[in-house]
Amino acid sequence: QVQLVESGGGLVQAGGSLRLSCVASGRTQSTFAMGWFRQAPGKEREFVAAMSRSGGITYYADSVKGRVTLARDNAKNTVYLQMNSLKPEDSAVYYCASAYGGAELLRRGRYDYWGQGTQVTVSS
């Protein structure tokens, strides 16, 4: 089994930055695609970003493109989501997710594992 644990959420002013971290543990860790989804009150969960096993392929949602960057450190079994120029509409619970196969699965909302989430709140 694989376990994912997120951290790094918090309260920030509009225009601020946060870096979210996701640590994977368990068998076959760091051998699959990893990414992030988010869910705000009254909204369905939506895709944010995903990265392939090697980091060679990355996808970003149009709503965050240009403001977020994914990075992966396989030696630490960790993926990072650097978020800049945050907007109030970015407020949500952010979930780390992983999938065997490829990053395209995460882009389409399919994943095999996910964490408990970390809250991001952006105030104006």
C-alpha cells in the first residue's frame, strides 16, 4: 500500500505564496505519477497539476497555469507544489494524489491513492 501525507497549507493574503509538500510512503513509492487536486465549498474536486514519474511530463490546469510549479524529489519520495500570486478563488482543501501508469490519469481525475488534504485560504 501507499500513503500520502500533505503539508504546507495556511492563511495568506492575495498575491502571496505557499509551497505544499506531499510525502509518499509504502511499497513502490516514487515509482508512479503524482499530482494535486483541490476542492472548495460548493464545488466539485478539480485537477490542479500532475507530474510523471521522472518529472519529464507536467500538466497544469488553465486556472493556475503560470502561477504554480511542480517539482519532484524521488530520493525523498516527495512532490512539491509552489504556488505564487495566489487569489481568493484558490482557497480550497488541496489533496495530493498518485496513480500507476502516467500523469494523464491524474489529469483526467483518476488516481489510486490520495491524502487527507491541507487547507489553503487566501484572503483579500
